[in-house]
Amino acid sequence: MKWQMPIGVDNFFDIQSKHYYFVDKTDFIRQLIDGHSAVTLITRPRRFGKTLTLSMLEYFFSIEKEVQSRRLFDGLAIDRAGADYMAHRGQYPVLFLSLKDLKDLTWPQMLQSLSSWISYWFIDHDYLADSPSVNPDLRKRFLALKQQASGQNEMQLALALLVKMMHQHFGKPVILLIDEYDAPIQQAGEHGFYTECIAFMKQFLGSVLKGNRDLDFAVLTGVLRVAKESIFSDLNNLDVCSVMDAAYREVIGFTPQEVALMAEDLTMTEALPDLKKWYDGYLFGGAEIYNPWSIINFFRHGEVGDYWVNTSGNGIIREMLRHVTADTEGDLLALLQGRQVTALIREGVIYEDIGHDTDALYTMLLTTGYLTAVSRRRGIGGIRCELVIPNREVQDIYRFEILDKM
């Protein structure tokens, strides 16, 4: 079979039904069934497959997609896990939302975009407005939000409202999936309306995630762990799985074994040494991980190159460059020469920390995929890490995005 490479395809149904090459990550479903937290936040660099991962969960669990999903998982890891696991397929109300397209330059513009997106989400669930199982007063609020006739206070509670109405309609608590939860917060941090955005998101997310009986469980993905005290205040049921944590460490990104199998399937095993040099080197919870975006681009084009650097999303690193000091400039030069730098990693940092905290700068570089930790030891206030540039491709990013601007 001649496989297509799923470049830019992040819908699980399309991957499976149109014969794209798929690296089987469905064991993640088994892990969630065996035991999950009330709220799980998985942070990984951009273009590492977060959206596809959540789409996979949606198609497996969703009542509304039960017919579409009947053959999608045949022969995959979750199918091989047995009938007890497959019995969960198509049995839950699922709400899958993405915040990745909120890219406005001012807070009023973003608030208007949020109003539009809420309206779109409600239109997608228009059946709730006529459901006899849903409280009539809730249906009135639903219609106002769908018609963009509600103020900011009602908008902040829109997600909680939608989950409650789905619970009432289906008679089962909801699985909530939120992709790129931090995209609007990153945008706000880069363009000067961080405070306003954080205040909104704290209520928008907190109202649905904290002690909500309408919620079965939630999985969120993003690039950054936004400081708990600024957005996840009092959310004591949150399990953060960052690049430093062992939980779900092989779910997002490709393992060496997966890359080797892919090369064998595509009869390109001679490329493995180059793939390791260019795209390997990430350590997620101690597991060796390749950049999946670059790997599939290599197999599509047949040659190594800077695929990740040429995608959009380097705004974070450009913002960090504004705060480089003489000391950190020397460290960045050392990194480019293949040496290590030592930093205290504190994953709860916020944008305001970068300008006056060197460790915050390195925490951001680690979390966003521009560095990797080759050793770590827990200490007071964080984790002391030895950091390096993970591979040749990221080394090129430092040359083009950093050194040329110093």
C-alpha cells in the first residue's frame, strides 16, 4: 500500500478512513479508562499532535459519533486490549473544543471572537434548545448566547452551561476535551492584554472544571502550563502532565520504535541515522521522543530539512528575545556550541516573569520545545536541570531566530 502522509490532517476520522499513515496511539484510551484524573492537562510543543490526540478520544468515546466510529478502531491497540475496553466506545456525551484560532491583537477583538466561537459551539449543539430533558431556563440562556445577545459575565459561564445541558439531555456526565487551552493566553501575553484575558479564562475554565457534577472528566492540551494561581485557582483536581512528567509521556510525539517501524513500512530505513540527528533528542518524562511534524514531512518530501521552524508559532521565542540579558546571551551561545546550561525549572511561571527572571526564560524554552532536559534533580522552588538543544533542526532555529537578532 502507498501511504499518504497526514501533513496538517488532525481529524481522526479522516486519518483512518482516507488511508493516511497512522502511528497507533490508541493505548492512551486504555490508560484513561484504567484510571484518569478529574482534569488532566497535557502540555507539549506546538505541532506535536495534540489536536489529533483529542480527536481520537472524541471519536472513541462520543455517543454522537458512535456510527462513524464503528470500524475506526479495528485492529488498533485499544481493540486488541479487549472487549471490556471497546465496550466504552460511543457511550459518552463528548464536548470537543479548540481555542487555537483565537489570535486577536486586542482584548475587545478577542472578546468579540470568543462571542462568535461560543455561538458556533452552541449552533453545533442546537438540539439542546429543543430538548425536553433540558431545563427551560437553561434553554433561554442557550439561545441568548447562540444569538450573541449575552454580556461578558454570561459568556464566562457558557462552557459550564453547555456541559450542564448536555448532561441533562443525554442523562450522563460529559467528557470535555479542550485543545490549545492556552492559545488565547499566549496571544494576550504577546500583545499586552494578559490581565484581561486571564481574568476571563479563569472563570470560563474554572466554572466548568472545578467540582462539576456535570463533568465525567476533562483532558486539556496546550503548550504552556499557565500558573495555577492565575488561572486554575483552587482547582485541586488538576493533574498536570508536562514534558517533565512520566505520565502519558509517549502519547504525543513519536518514539524511536515508532519511527523505526514507519521507516520500515515506507522502505526508507537507510534514513534513520539522519532522522535521529535532525529530529530526535526530546525527553518527555525521561522517554526519548522525535518531533512528529518533522518526521512526517521528511517521509512526505524524502529529504531532511527545517520543517518545524518554518511553521507559524515562533511568537513565543521572539517575545522571549526581547528580554535576553548579557548573561543569557552567553548561555545561548554556549548552547549553540553544544554545551549545557543549568537552570531552575518552575513550570508555573507567567509571562510577566520573563523580563526579570532568567529561570523563567529557560522554563519557557524547555516547555515550548526549544530545549530539552538531559538531567534533573528536584530542589527548593523547582527542578534543577541541565539543558541542551535537542537536535539539528532546533539548532537551526537558534541560528535564524536568535543569533541573527542579537
